Amino acid sequence: MAEFLYILENPSFPGIVKIGMTERDVAGRAKELSCATGVPTEFTVFKQYIVDDAAVAERRVHERLSKYRLSENREFFRLSSDDAAAIIEEMFAACGREMPNYDRDDKLFFAATEIAITAGKIEWPGMLAGPLKISHDEAIRLITGLRARGILNAQNDLCADLQCEHRKRVQNIRRRQQMEEQADLARKKIHYEMILQVKELLAGLADPETGEEAQVQFENDKGNLVVAVHGTEWVRSEAQKRLAALQ
């Protein structure tokens, strides 16, 4: 299960941050704290860090920031959010840990969420690893994160709140597939009729001097029918005149 260290802000407490840990969704934790009696405004997440052991990480950060702490039994510190993040990230670097790329992580979680909503379930890590071009281990981490955020349940099924959106997407996909199939059938019908017309127009076409007959080839170029006529210069010129009637 993913564990997080977080920095929270609250406009009612300017210049003060709350630094704590959770094994659940950080946004959900902030919402819980915002519902507490005596808190006039909501907490918002300034930064969150995925850590191996949240309890140890929290203890070390609290020790490092002890001189800023408002009370020993509270997780509030009198310093700016930027300064708190800079100190924590400096601690990460001192331990030889690479700081997470949050822009990349956010994009991956968004993409993984889209895949989950469309599929309705993440049956195996490969459903994320392949499309997102990430490793098997990173796909597992994403699945863990989706669970922590309440997007997937313990069985990796899409949560109930998103099932309606999943059904809408499935319906839209099916509708789009049907439209594409209908368009493809209509295009094939048009091509078939054009081929019959071309064959009729060029039937028996041959060079009057050499007797060489026209050779006609039909090709599909990205959905467009292409007619290629091979033969002498006279044959190609005459074929062009006859085919002009189709344009």
C-alpha cells in the first residue's frame, strides 16, 4: 500500500503548515481535517510525497523542523509552504533518494484513471504498462495509487461512483464503432460501384496501332480508391478522357 507524507495549507492559518502522514488518499485526509470542529476554512494539499515508511519519514521531518513546531502534540509548523517543501526535498536528496517527478506522476495517474474508467477494471499490470510504456513495477505502483484514491476497490474494479461514467464510455465506444463500420460499408459500396463503372468505360480499350490492351489496377490509398491504367501513351491518354466522365 502506498504511504504518503504531506504538506497542507489553510487560509485561516497564514504562515503555518500542517505536515503529517497517511496511508490513504491525501486529498481525503485533508477533507477529514477540514470537517473538524473549529476549522473555519478547508485544508488544501500543497505537496505530497510517496515514501517507503510514512511513520519514519514523518518523525524525521518533525525532528528537522522542531524549531518551527507550534506544539509538541500538534503537527503545525510556523513556516511557509515553499520553505517546508524545500527542507523536505533537501532531506530526500541527502538520503540519496531521487525526488519524484510530480508532473510525470500526475500525468500517469490521470492516464491510468482514464484507462480504468474505460475498461471498468484493471485485471493485470500489463493493462497500464503497455499503453503507458512503463515498467511492470511502476504499473503496480499506479494500481496501488488508484486504490488509495478510491478509484479502484480492493479487487481492482472501478469504484461504484465511476461505474456510470464507465457505462457511458462503453456506449460511446460502441456507437463510434457502429458509425465507423457503417461508414466503411458505405465507402466499400461506393468503391465497388466505381470499379464497375471504370471497367465498363475501359472495356476493350486497346492501342489501334499495336493492339496492346489497357491494364487497369485498383488500389486503396487510406480509404480512397485509386485507379492506375498501364499501357501505351495512346492507351493512357484515351483512358484519361473516358474516366473524366466520372469526375
